[in-house]
Amino acid sequence: MTHESTAVQLASASSNAAASTGWWRDAVIYQVYVRSFADSDGDGVGDLRGVRERLPHLARLGVDAVWLTPFYVSPQADGGYDVADYRAVDPLFGDLSDADDLVRAAHALGLRVIVDVVPNHTSEQHPWFRAALAGDPRARARYHFRPGRGPGGAEPPNDWESVFGGPAWTRVEDGSWYLHLFAPEQPDLDWEHPEVAAEFASVLRFWLDLGVDGFRVDVAHGMVKAAGLPDIGHGAQATLIGTQPLPFFDQDGVHEIHRSWRRLLDSYEGPRIGVAEAWAPTSERLARYVRPDELHQAFNFRFLNCPWDTTALRTVIDESLAATASVGAPTTWVLSNHDVVRHRTRYGSLDRARAAALLMLALPGSAYVYQGEELGLPEVTDLPDEVRQDPAFLRTAGQDGLRDGCRVPLPWCGDRPPYGFGPAGAWLPQPAGWGGLSVAAQTGDPHSTLELYRAALELRRALPGLGSPEAGPLTWLPAPEGVLLFTRPGLACTLNGRPAAVELPAPGRPVLSSAPVETDGRTVLLPADSCTWWAI
């Protein structure tokens, strides 16, 4: 079977138990990469009006909220994560009235809106940094300016490397150096300066007053640096992120910032949330970001980075649940985003991507869906060098520099580019053959990935045993090697991670599967690389 059973057949009056304890605890949040979602004005770049016009797709999909990547005034040196004005919309994406219209339209459809905030660094074009380069000492104090080392100060102040490759320091005309953990166009702010904290509190209030429901905090682990900016003594530092302590990430001081933001969020009527994009060496360190007086969610990058291996998956699931339970927070699950290779390509097949999606959506907690994964989009791996815009692509020894492949604009309809993305072309070329993956092509096809996601999210809304942390525990049951089997109240989930079908006793009645399953009611033949939900 695929997904002929519907939520109406399974539960006519069920509701999520977490509703009374915070909508985010079992929410499904959809990430919109604004540049690549939908283009309303024909310039080849997605915009806020394009997002607003396509909100019905998200409502029909069944998600609870939408997270928008930065749309603020920016030179776009890093896809908008280099902000020059935090209170204005870049003309590339529209204007402030478009943001207001989008929030209102989303709310009318029952969708909440989360926006990015980028507090670790500004753009080099931000007025503060322009004043700093002009020699204003008050402006310089808001950033990390230091004298160099060696004869004439010609060497960087320490051995820190940019996440995008190369040194994390750039020298200016007067001989001093400034810190940028990412691109040189993204100077790091010094959060020891009280004016920095005051400015961001004001920025958060600006968007909360406009009506947004929360913030995804970019580099939430990076605002505080170790005292004295000590050397690391090791190269290839980007490979160490999230695996071992580093003096520029996950310092204890960041937590007081998040506590102050939690107090600000709680001062507003209605639940407003903060979501940490945080890398930490252990699940326990990550859980510190979601303690009761800090942020509400933190991305689970260990789950995202987990290979297609059932032993590793079970370990990550157990450790993630235990860590967040220790602080009374829900776990979040994520498979793809705008910074990583799409999970269909990482896992090696669409079958595995579909199975992983059902596994993720069955786990207790909140789930994030990256735009296009509901279409089963693969990574675009053959973009010409001349069209790439990822700053890491232009530098060395950092990330792989291939983030553009997951940012190719979405196909909505039609059999040739731009596939309904907009009236003209697209800022990154879309592959030939994507017409069959478009929203229009997949709608109504019971075997399509889009309809699988729609069915899964319909069931998740109807059945507390899916998603809700408050519904009850996750219990592992014995299963053959390469197979995962767990139960939640009223439900069971099986994942066959083996390259061949496997037979086992049927744990119940199949209600949704990523691939057709054969069962006589007593035994079941699970297809290779598949996931199935069962009513028990």
C-alpha cells in the first residue's frame, strides 16, 4: 500500500496534546529560501510577494509555520546573511509593505511566520562598520578590531580560520585587523559592547511589532568569543565545528544573550519563539540552548548529519531525546536546509529520502522541512562555476563551497525552465527534466513524493502519537539487523534500512508507507529502504 488511508478514517476527533503547552513542540516548520521560492516580478529572483502568492501550497501541504531566510537590505555577499539594515526589506525582495502583507496572509491561512535574525555579524556596508572603517573609535568598539602580530603587525592577531576558508581576519588601511568568522564582507560584532545588545533588542521588537511569530537565530552559538581570542593550534578548523570545543563557538556567555531574548519574547502576547541554529560538540551542550529560560528550539544537526545506517540513527535519536528531556524541551528533527546537500542526494536515492521523511515525522518533537524536499528534489551537482554565488566556493580550506546546489529555484509547473518559478528565468539554472518533479505534476498522483508528504502531515495533525512529545514515550522493539521498529501511543513505525526486502511479523495495520508493503495481517514484507507507519 502507499497512503490510501486518510486521517479522517483513522481519527475523527483527535487533536495534538501539545497544543496547550506550545504550538512549536510538535510543529512542522517549512523553510523558505526566499531567493529560490517564487518570483513575482520577473527579475529571476524570488521575492516576498512571490512567497505570499504561493502560501496556499504550504497550507495544503499541512505545515504549521514558515521560516523565511533573510530579506533585509544587503549587498548579498552571502545570500542575504550579510545585513546592512535590519529594519528594511531589500528592494530585491520587495518592501516593508510586502513583509506586512505576507505575515497577514500567512496568519489568515493558519500559518505562523518565523524570520531570520543575524546577530553574529553585520554586512561591511552596515553604517556601524562603515563608520568603523572611517576610524570612528566608538564604532570600532562594536566589532573585533585588533593589532596584528609579527614585524609591523603584518600577521593576523591569531590563527582563527574563516568557516568559508582562509584566515578569519582582514587587514584595513591603518594596519589593524578585523574578525570575520565567515566572509570578509561579514565582520563579527563584539557582544561585550552594550550598544550591540541594545540594538538587537530593538530589532527584535521591530519585527515582533509587525506580527512575526518568532526568530531563527543565525549562528546562535557564535556571538561570544573566548577571552583573549586564544589560538587554536590546529588547521582545517571548519571540520571541527560541532565536534570539539572552539574558542569562537559555543562559549558559555551566549546563554545570557538568549535568556535576555527569551524575556523579550515572553513579554509579547501570544507565543513567540526563538530557534537556535547552534553547533555544539555534544547533544548535552546543544540542550543548553533550550533550557526553560532560553530559546524554544535548537536545530538537531547530529540527526541531519547521520548516515543511512540504522544503528547510527537509533543512537542519534536516543541521545537527542535524552538530552532535550533533561531540560524539559522538545527535540527538533531536520534532514535538509539551505546550507547542506539535499538528503535525497546524500542518502543516495529517492527511496531513502522518502523513508527518512516518514521516520522524521514519526519522531516526538518538531520537524523542519526544507523547500523542495516535499517534491523529492535532488541536489543540482553540475552547476557551471560561473553561475555559483556561494562565497565559500571562492575561498579555500573551508566548507565545500557547493551550497548553491540546494538553492536552485523550485519547479511549480510546466515542462521547461523556469517551471512556473516566475515570468522570466531563474538566478540559478534549473535542470532539464524537472517538469516531472513540479508541484503541478505531482499533485493528485498517489505515488508522488508530494502526496506522500501531504498524507503524512494530515495524519500527523490527526494523531497525537505522531509528533506530540506529550502523547507518550518512544519504545524500541526487537527487530532484525538493519531494521528499526518503535512504538508510540497507538502507532508503530518500521524502517528497513537494508538494500533488500525483509520479512517480519506485522506490528499492526499499515496506514502509510514510503513504498508498497505486502502483508497478510500476520507477516509483512518490508521493501528495501522504506518506512511504514502502523496503527496498533
